[in-house]
Amino acid sequence: MIYQEIGQTGMKVSNLSFGASSLGGVFHDIDEDKAIEAVFTAIEGGMNFIDVSPYYGHYKAETVLGKALKQIPRDKYYLSTKVGRYGKDGVNTWDYSAKRAQDSIYESMERLNIDYIDLINVHDIEFQGNLPGGLDKICQETLPALCEMRDKGVVSHVGITDLQPENLKYVIENVPEGTVESVLCFCHYSLNDELLNDYFDFFEQHKIGIINASPLSMGLLGSRGVPAWHPAPAALVEACKKAVEHCNAKGYPAEKLAIQYAISNSRIATTLFSSANPDNVRKNLSYAAEPIDWELVKEVQTIIGDQMRVRWHNS
């Protein structure tokens, strides 16, 4: 496992890390005991960064993760969670107000059985872009509230997350330097989309660490087939399907190549994947330890062709 610092936070994290969204049963029902074992397996395998959110499974992911963390020494991991996006009884809700953000931090700590949070993020800021105040509310209200909690020592570091890197850039340009210490962007450093390349210089110039997520592009690059709910346009889905078939025909699992590619860039501190299955965690750890086949990367990206960097909106 390779360890790299997230920006200038002092947090040296594994280049492959554990995303806990699956613990919320976001995609399918989970076996809670196995989910907890998946967390243990990640830590034992050298992963020392865990990312979660109140939104995942509408509080369930934090609750299940908290049961695992009770049994893990606090110095074995860095914990990242989020504010702004929630849900109850199957209904999604958004609230980026200062009070809700600060209350959410304490609620998360209780669910997670911890007494401080290493990294607190504003979750999927593009949704505030559609609400009164737009992204300026993130700049003028949400982030100052999180910085206040940082000053109190309740959280150690502050970040923002989104699918759209343009939104991350806008917020960083409109807050005091040092407000934002990290960004989490998903589906933009994978075999079919390396848009983050265009933003590395900007983030580094502002001393901001980069966290990548979803190396399989939310299932586009998985052997199980693209989920029915996936928002990608049909042409991109078809191109990725052909690329996956090409990898598998060569006896090189597409998931293996996708994970290896996502963690191959040292300008990205860490890449998050999510699984509630300890066997999948072990498999991904083994993938990360093996050298990548760069010739196969070229072949796959040639197959994806003009669908490289084709985008979709969050939902």
C-alpha cells in the first residue's frame, strides 16, 4: 500500500481507501456482520481512510460503520463524513444551513462512536446550486460554520465534494484561502473519464488535496453490467460494455484494470471504492498490489473512443 498526504492536512492516507456507502444498503440489502467484517478487512489490509455520509442509506451507513469503529483503535484510521445531504423514510433532503451543518456533525459522531472527525465535507454542493442562495450559500454560510467547528477542534479538516469539478473550483475561488483543504470528486478519474487532469494544477496551486471516488464509474466499468438506474447516456454505456468485454476476454478483470488505473496517479491522494463484502475488499487489495497493464489501458480507451469524458448530471 502506498501512503500519500491529502494536500497539506498532515493526513497520510492509503492510495486505495474504503468508501462506506455500501454499508447503508444503498444498492442492495446487506448482511450487517459481513459489512462490519469488510471494514475490519480494509483496516487489516492497510487502508487507513474511511469515507461515509449521513445520506448513505439515510443514516444506516454511519450506524453500521459505527458498530465496526467501536472495535477498532482510533489511531488506525482517518474518518471523513459529510453535511448537507440527508434523507428519511426513502425521501432525500438537502439542508446546507449553518445550524443544520453543525448539528449534523454531533449527530454523526454519535452514530459513528467517535469524539472527533478528521475531515468534514460539504456533500454534493451542486444541489445547493439549485436552492435559494446557490453555491454562494456554501461559501458564505456552510463553510464558515464548518471552519468554526475546526477552530473548536471538533473536526480537524474541511473539504467539499461534488460530481462537477467546476463547482468545486467556483467555491474555492470564492472563499478565503485555507478554508477548503480537500476536494472529493467522483467518476472523473477513471478509464473512461480523466477530466480531473484539467484541475490538478488549480487544486495544487491552492494547496488542496484531491480525493477520487468510484473507480468503476458507478458500475459502468463493472463485469456485472451497468445498473438500470445509471444516468450515463446509452452510447457511453455501450462503449464501456465493449471495453469491459475486451478486458474479460483477455483474462484481465475490468475491475482490476479500473482500480489500478484510478490509483496510478500520484497527484490523487486516494481513491475510494465501496463494498460491504469482505471478499471484494480482499480482491481489490490484491488488485492494488499488482502492476498495471498500460497496453491494455490504451486498448480500452481506444474502444471507449469518442465517449471518453462524456458526462452526466448527478441525481
